[in-house]
Amino acid sequence: MTRAEVRIEREQRLEGPEKPEVPRVRTPRSIVVYLSYAWLFVMIAAAIFADLLPLASYSVPVGPPRQPPQLGSLDLLAGTDNLGRSMLSRCVYGAQVSLLIGTVATLIGSALGSSIGMLGGYFQKRTDAGIRLLSDTMLAFPPLILLMALTAVFAPGLGTLMVGLSLIIIPSFIRLARANTLTWTAREFVLAARNMGAGHGRILGREILPNVLPPLLAYLPIVMAALIVAEGSLSFLGLGIPPPTPSWGGMISDGKDSLATAPHLVFVPAAVIFCTVFALNQAGDHLRGRFDRTMRD
């Protein structure tokens, strides 16, 4: 055996056997998820820049009443309502109300519920028992009855809706945050931080919160979709945003009496609500599958 052959054999022995190549697992991408994100982007952009769009005011008639959708004019693309106002313009300005209420109420309710749930899951014992009793009590009260009671006691408006919708989602986030906190509190790195003398605030803020936050954030779009439906239900019952400010539920309520002769008065805002809620649920499922570790384990 020559010196070159000996050297090659020695190098192969040192390198060891070749590692097998494992193909990368590719997650299938759904076109429905991309369409959902596109719809949400369009709705958010339309709500933010509604005043810059070439649309008539939502309170000014643009044609005869109850005109069906027609091409040729942007204001008449979705038809007109009972007073001749543009349905498209009212849907766009109604998005400001629905998305604002859904977003703000979700952020307030999730922040309060998550904070309370983390305290119960971390301290446990009597604190946890009291927080569980609080969440069970709030869950036992029918949400729609609570919202109707609040709007009956206080004047229907933006603030009343935000407070009421925030209250009904607090128990859900208490339970979700508590369950995740219980899981992470028993982990080794939390016990190590406690043995090194870290305080409760540092452990909750720097050790547990970064691990509890992803599943909570992934749950936000689903909750927001439920709150948009709740706001639409209250507006349909006349307990939401008072006119002339448009809202999707109020538009359905205004057109229900003309359903036989002008069905677009109901179907146009109903289609907008359906597409928005469907898109939020698709986005929530996608985010949960990507960021929630319990979905992957």
C-alpha cells in the first residue's frame, strides 16, 4: 500500500462515517391563510385611511334609496341603503368602529386577565383558589346578558362597549395564562432562579412571561373575532354605537325590514363580517400552530 493510500485511509478513519442527510420538513402553506391576511390588511388599511379614499361621506346620499350594487361608480359598487347613502362607504367607516372596539377591548381584557392568571399560577394556594373562584363566577354570568345590562344602565357608546367586551374575555385569559404559568413554574430554570435569590417580580417578568406570552398573543385574533361578532349583535339589537355613526351590526338591523326587496342591505355588511371573522380565525389558527409550543409537542 502506497503512502498516499495510507494517508487517505487514515483521513477517512478520522472523519468517521458520513452523516446521513435528513431532508427538511416543509410545512404546507395554505392559500386560505394568505387570502385571510390579505383581507385583514385591506380592511385595516381602509379603516385607517378612510378619509383619504375617494368615497362619499357615510351620511350623504349618493343616489336613490335601495339601489342594488352596480358598476361604474365606486360609491354605488355595493349599492345604497334606505336613505340613498353609499353602502361601501358605510362598510369602510363601520370597519373603524368594529376593528377599534375589537382591538382595544381585546388588548385591555387580555392584559388584565393574563396578569391575574399569572399571579394565580405562580403563587398558587390561596391566591390561586381565589382567582379560580373569580374566573368561574365571571364565566357563569351570561355574556350577552352582562352586555345588555351595561348598555341599559349606561348610555350606549364606544366606552361602554369597550368596558363590557373587555370584561367578558378576562376569565378566558385568566385560565389560559394560569395554565401556562403552572407549566413553566415547575421548570428547572425557574427553580434555579429562585434558588439564586431572584425575586418574584424578576421571575415572573424575565423567566415566565417570555414563555407564556406567545400562546397568549396567538389567541388574540380568535378573541378579536368573537368580540366583533358580539359588537355586531349588540348593534343589531340597538344597543351598540348610536346613529348616525355606521357599524356593521347596525347596517344589518337597518336593512332587515327590506330583506325581500333589497337583500343587499343585509348581505353586504353580513359578508364583510363573515370575511373578517373568518380571516381572524384563520390567522389565529396559523399563529397558534407557529408559536404555541403545546401545539408542536
